[in-house]
Amino acid sequence: MKKIKYFYNTNTLRFEKIEVPFRVRMLRIFGFVAASLVTAFIIVNIIYRYFPSANEKQLMQQNHSLKDDYTVLQDRVLQLQMQMEELENRDNTVYRAIFEAVPIPDSVRVKKMEKSKEVSLVSGLSENELIKGIKDQLNNLSLRSAYMDKSYNEIAGMVKNKEKLLLAIPAIQPVSNKDLSKIASGFGNRIDPVYKVRKFHAGLDFTASQGTPIYATADGRVKESGFNTSGFGNHVVINHGYGYETLYGHMVRVKAREGQTVKRGEVIGYVGSTGKSTGPHCHYEVHRNGQPVDPVYYFYNDIDPAQFDRLLKQAASSNQSFD
């Protein structure tokens, strides 16, 4: 039964019933409910924070385990990246340079700029995204490793073919020139003997009496043999492989035949003056990857350093070519 409270009114000298306004009653109820909710929230928060459930404990343990695994994986990935960069650097600057092979282009490998962007992106990812990022990095390293494996297999083949490579590089003079007196015109711009203007001379002219033997300067297969209407007359072109070709022009007679395999030092023809020529000589060219290069740098098998210096000076003189 609800208790009724009274108070003594001194003005009326009577006991009167205490009446609580409805607004006050509502404020009291609201305050009680609010205090109860706040208290309940604090109690629940404390319970969840300091007294986790069995499921939460398991999730927390898994989370710690994932963090530990991620740290280990990240350290391993960084080590592998450093090792891969060192191998790639050696591959391009040492191993392939030894065999004069074309380096693997950067487009095949991961660029440093892309790596930096990837590292900065990782810092803002969630745990699941971080694990996915690690997997992507490992996949990337696997691809780079596959390219390196392919590259090393190519280098292993180069090692096996090193002897063939050395035999395929032009290394002697095309005519006998022991006294170093037969180079008449060098590589570069020279005065044309017919038109009397400066034109690019793509080889060396060796003067010799007609019928002097002309030798293959490296092992290879004869690509062209016979008369050429463009100015070389009777000529021979030898494909040596590995990007090397040599040309021998103005022969009086050609000995080598198209498709024939020749060895360094083998006679392929004889000095003459056929084609666009002003006298008996052998016009000799060396091409590397389709471009003419100065043949004087390919005489290292039959001359010593002092003789090579003399040849350089003779070839560099600005004079008139024979063709």
C-alpha cells in the first residue's frame, strides 16, 4: 500500500497531504534510468575488457599468432628481396657482361619505385590485407626467381659455348700483314676515290698484289658469295653467329661457296679489284648486331700491343679510300 506523507501547515494550523508534481516525478524517473544505464555500461565494459570470454580469448591468441607470423614473414621477404637484388645486379653487370649478352630489361623485374609505393601502402592495411600483401610479395619473388633461373640457364649455356663464342669473334687480319704496311684506308669518313667527296667508309682497305690469299677472320658459315652489283664486286659475307658478320670485297676470285662452313684462317678468296675499286685491295668490314664497327679493334690474335698501336695510327689517318 502506498504511503501517504503529510506536513504541518503553520498558516492553516492543519496537517496537509504532500503532493509531488508530475514533472518532478518524471525527472526523478529519468535520472534513475539514466544512472542505471550508465552504471550498466561501465560494468559491461569492465567485464569485456578485463574478463574476456572463451571465444574472445581464442581470437586474441590467433591475432597474436598472426602478428608473430607476419613479422617473421616480413623479415624473410626483406632478406629475399635483398638477395634477389644482389643476384640481379650480378647477373646484369658481371655474368652477362663477361659473355657480351644483352642484360634483362628492367620491365621484366620489379622497379624500385614500385617497391617503395608497396611498402608505404602496407602501413595502412588491416591484418588480413597485410597477409595478402605478403603472399603477393612472395608470388612476385617467385616470378623474379623464375626469371633468374632462366637467365642462369642461359649463362650456363654460354659457358658451355664459350669456346665457340671465342672462335666466332673476328680476331685476325684478313690478309697477311706481318710488317703492318698494308692498311691503306681506315674506318670512318674518307675521301671517295671516284666522287672526290667525304663519305662514310664502313671498313678497312688492305692493299696487296692481285691473287694474295684472303682469310676468314673467325669461324662461321658463308652467307653470301659471288659478284655484287652494289660496288663490292666479287665478295664474301660470313655469318659467325653471336651477332657477328664479316665482309670481304673486290676479290679477283672467290673460293668459298654460299652455305659453306669455314674456320678462322681458311682461305676464302683472293685479292683483286672487281666492283667499285681503284686498285687491288681487300675491303674488310666487321658488323656487330647489324651495325658496322671499326675492324681495327678485332686484330688481337695476331699482333702485340705495340703493333696494335701502330695499326691504330695508320687506320686513323684521314686519306682517300680505295673504294
